[in-house]
Amino acid sequence: MAKKQLTPQQQEYQKLHSSYEKKRPVLKNCIYAFFIGGFICLIGQCLHVFFYTNFNFTEKTAGNPTVAVLIFLSTLMTGLGFYDRIAQIAGAGTAVPVTGFANSIASAAIEHRTEGYVLGVGGNMFKLAGSVIVFGTVAAFFIALIKTILMKVGVL
């Protein structure tokens, strides 16, 4: 398929547009995402260690209350408006799976609350959740399939 040639006016517009376009500090954004995302993970790890050292959890079972606390904190921070400010600085660093997902669900619920609880909050909140749940289910199926094959072969 041949690429469409731009007219001289379109080329002039593209040149003018690129002169006004703000340059993005990609390296700085990556560094912010790395450190803020790492800090969120550090908080999660500290919570994990706290639960299995101070309560009657094993290292495996301490993950459940850790995830619950991270979800609670990110939802609370979303409701108070802090999470969005952090996300503006950190970008993808705040999309750490559990906290980013909780933020997106809470944001959808807050945004559509005026439409009612069932159709507004519930309907719009789970538009996002549906795709994530489907992806998670399909990914889990393929991972289990690969693990089963590797166990049959004798690698695991």
C-alpha cells in the first residue's frame, strides 16, 4: 500500500505544527516512573514483611492482606485526589498492577456516580474491569497450559 503524499500546504502545516509542539522529556519521565513505581512496590514489600513477621501469616499467605491494604490505600488516595497528582508526575510508574487497577476502577466510579449506582457506577466501573478480567483469565489459561506441558516433558 503506497503512502499518501502530502500537499505543499500540508507539509508546511506539519513543519509549523512541529515547531510549536512541546518536546517531551522522555528520560526524565522514565526516571520518575521508575522511582515512584519502585517506591509503590517498596511499600508493598514492607507491608508484606510486616504481615508475616508481626501476624500469624506465612510468606505465601501474607500476600492477601498486603494486596488488600494496597487496594484500600490507592482507592482512598484516588478519592482524595492525591493519586491523580502522583500519576501526572510518575506516569506509568503508578500503573503498578494492583494500585493502578484500583485507581482506574475508583476513578470510573467517582466520574459516573451522578448517573446512579447501578447504571452509572456499576456499569461504567466494570467496563474497564471486564477487559482486565478477560485478559487475566486468558493469560492464566495459557500460563497453566505451558506449565502443564513443561511438567509432562519433565522440565519442571
